[in-house]
Amino acid sequence: MEGIRVHGPSGGYSILVLADNATGPEVSAVVARLNESGLQTVVPEDVSALTVAGIVSLTEQLQLRWLTLVGIGGGADLAWHAAAEQGYRFSALVIAEVPHPAASGSDPACAAVQIPTTFLINKNQSADVAQQTGRKVWADYRYVTVGTPSVLKAPAEFASEAVLRTSTW
């Protein structure tokens, strides 16, 4: 598919990465670590025009039935909405730095997420943001503070949290 990068072993577990700078070196470093962990990654190169319906269409075209959803930067809001509206399509959600839209006030109508969720915050973000976001996750929830000014500056930690969410234990 044009504009979609698929890397890693096929037939195994897949992760859909929604990021506003999907081809940038920081996102690429996270994707590479996910692939090294034996996971297939699906990365749309441009999420600016992507919608929840577009995500559904993409996963159906690629025959991805059960995957982890990762949201980074501009792709995080879309990931929150996709998980809230189509949660049964995803096994888990991992978000970097962007709180749930209803918790932040950017979209008070955004429904709560009902799938296991990990929210990574950077060292400059308040734990209050993570706790408020946790109130909008009605499933297993954890937040992790990464000791860098940006979660993407710690690709090993970010990828590790995503890998943990792929486990069925």
C-alpha cells in the first residue's frame, strides 16, 4: 500500500503506529526496536488526513484483526479516538505524552477507553496529567515517567512498554 510502511515479521503480532512524524529518526528508532523484538509494525507515513474510519479500512485491507495501537504526537489524539470508538479491534493502547482528549479538555465528548492502556509521560509532565487520563481508561492502566524531556528521546523504554502490552500474560 502506498504511504504505509510495513516492517518486521509477517504473521505474528502487529503494532499500528500513528505518528505525525512517522519518517523521522526518533519514530524510526522506536519502530526498529519493535521490529527487533519480533513484532510487525504498520506505520502510515501521514496521519494528518487519517480518520478512525480510515484506520478501520487500513486494518481490514491489511487483514490485521488484533493489534496494539501506538499514538505519538499528532497521531495520539487519533489513537485515543480509535481506541474509544473501535476498541474491540485493538488489544492494547500505548500513548506518548498526549493525555486523553476528555482529560485534557481538547474533546470532552471523547469516550473512555476500555482496553489496556499505557501512557508514557516525559520528565517535565505532571503526574496529575497521567492520573486524570487514568480516569478515562476503564481497563488496566499504567503510566510511566520517562526521564527525558521527550518520550521519543528514550526509544528503548518506549518500545519496551509497547512490547509489554503485546503480551497475553
